[in-house]
Amino acid sequence: MNKKAIFFLIISFTFLSASALLAQDGFTQKDRELLIELKVKMGEIDKRFEQIDKRFEQVDKRFEQMMDFLKILSAIFTSLVIAVIGFAYWDRRTIIKKAKEETIAEIEKEGRLRDLIMALRELAKRQPELAELLKQFRLL
């Protein structure tokens, strides 16, 4: 055998042994069982996370329902407040209008009373007894 053939055999043997070493995956049966167990545990964790996600969706729906309820409640409260304020405004306007009418009637009545007092003062100028009486009541 010549040197080239021996060199070729040595290189071939080196590559074959290296490829054989690389082809061996290095996992033992115990490693494979651990990987399978790990895969099962990861599946269980994924299921648990799916359950947690479903629970969060339920909580979100419930929270949204509560917010809708609060919006409805605030709308009802606002409507009631507006109705009460409107009623109070209407009531006050009615009372003020009535008081105004009564005041005008009273002033008109007082105007006639004033005319009566003025007439009595004129008459008191001619009658001393009436003048004395009006002085007692501080009308003269």
C-alpha cells in the first residue's frame, strides 16, 4: 500500500468515527423519560393557563356588566336631580308670581287707604275734634 492509500484510509476512518460520534445523540433512556415528563407537565401548565385566561374573560365580562349598571344608576340619579331642580324652579316661580299679585293688590289697597287718610286730614282742618283724634293715632 502506498502512502496515499494509507493517508486516505486514515482520513476516511477519522471522518467515519467523527460522524459516528456526532450521530449518537447522547441521550439516555432516563433523559428521554424526563423530556416526556417535561412535555406532559408543560401541557398541564398550558391547560392551567387556558383556564386562567377563561377566568379572566369571565371577570372582564362581570366588570363590564357592573360598569354598565353604574352608568344606568348614574343616569337615573341625574334624571332625578334634574327633575327635582325643575320642580323646585317651577314651584318658586309660581309662588313668586302669586306673591307679586298679592303685593300689587296690597299696594292698590294701601293707595285707597292713603286717599282715605288724606281726606280725613283735609276734614281735620275744619274739625278740631277729628284733628285731635288723628294726632292720637299719629296720622296727622
